[in-house]
Amino acid sequence: MDGARSCLRHLLLLSVLVMSAAASSESLDKDLLTALRSGGYVILMRHASSPPVPPAPGQANPDNVEHERQLDDRGRAAARGMGDALRRLRIPIGLVLSSPTYRALETVRLARLGKSETHPELGDAGHSMQADASGQRGAWIRKRVAAPPPHGTNTLIVTQLPNIVEAFPEEAQGLGEGGALIFRPDGAGKPALVARVKMEEWSSWAALFARREVDGAAAP
């Protein structure tokens, strides 16, 4: 009997901890989304899901004339979902900087976040997944992440994982495809990491806060 009671107490405690963690996480998400709506952040993200090799002959997208790596079905859906979510959440995106690689540009295009600027420092120099031993690529990215966005907007930077690792090696650990690091520039060249966001989380937040608005609850 004592064993059963002890087990029940443990289960109840576990339930309380899980609910508390969920409430805490939801509060954090709300605070983050409220901040993003005011602008002033830089979203540095990996392109959406893409196979590690270029498409086979005849399977490349019609506009992928160089037969570069391109997004798979999951990546295309995630890119569309992210763009839709940012619009539903009313998160303003101003500058959009992109790698010139096809997979990065496809991510931006499907998200429909406006015209992007391409920069070679965000690319792979034609050598997918290879690091830049000079360190110049990482330094350039750190400088752009440290630049405050135009007033009332957030800057979006889309690139590849090696580039992000070169710029922010510790923060980039475990960053999945489509994952983003959100930084707050301080105006003095030292951006602070405020959040890590998985690509699918944008859509989850949009759905969550849409339900809150329907129920009459306060949305961020």
C-alpha cells in the first residue's frame, strides 16, 4: 500500500512539474513574440530541409539551372509555414539577407518575406558544407548580426550551418535545418543571443495565439 501511495505521489509531482514547465515555456514564447513584434532583432537561420546531395538529372526544379542542392518536400512546407506564421504573428521583417545558394534562396522565396539581398559571405563558395579557414566569413556575419535593424523591423539572415558555426560556434551547437538564432544587437557590436527557435515552432506559436484570440484571451 505504501508503495502504491509513493508511486501515486511521484506521478502527481511529475504532472505538476510538466504543467509548470509548459506554462513557463508558453510565457517565454509570449514574451519573445511581443518583443519581435516591436522589431530590433536579427534572426540568423539555416535554410530549410535539403538533401545533402544535388538532385538527380531530371529531378531538379525548372529554375535550378545549376542543379544545386534544393529543398525537399518537408523543407518547402516548412518554409511556407514559417512565412505564413510570421505574417499571422505580425512579426515585421525588414532587411532579408541570403546566401546565393539555391536552397537558401528557395527558403526565402517560399516564405514570401520580400526581396532578399544576396551576399557571397553567406554562401559556400561553391563548396557545400566546407568551412572557411580564413575566418573572414564568420567575421562578416558577426558584423551584420551586430547591426541594429531599421526601426520597427527585424532583420532575417538565411545561410548554411558552417557559416553560422564560424560566426557563433557555441550558440550554433545542435542547430537543425531551418533553425534560427535570435539576437538583440546592443548598438556596440556585441549582439546578445535571446532565443533559439526550431523552424516548426513558428507555425505552432501562430496556431496557439490564433486560438487565444478566438477564445478572447490576450495575445502578444
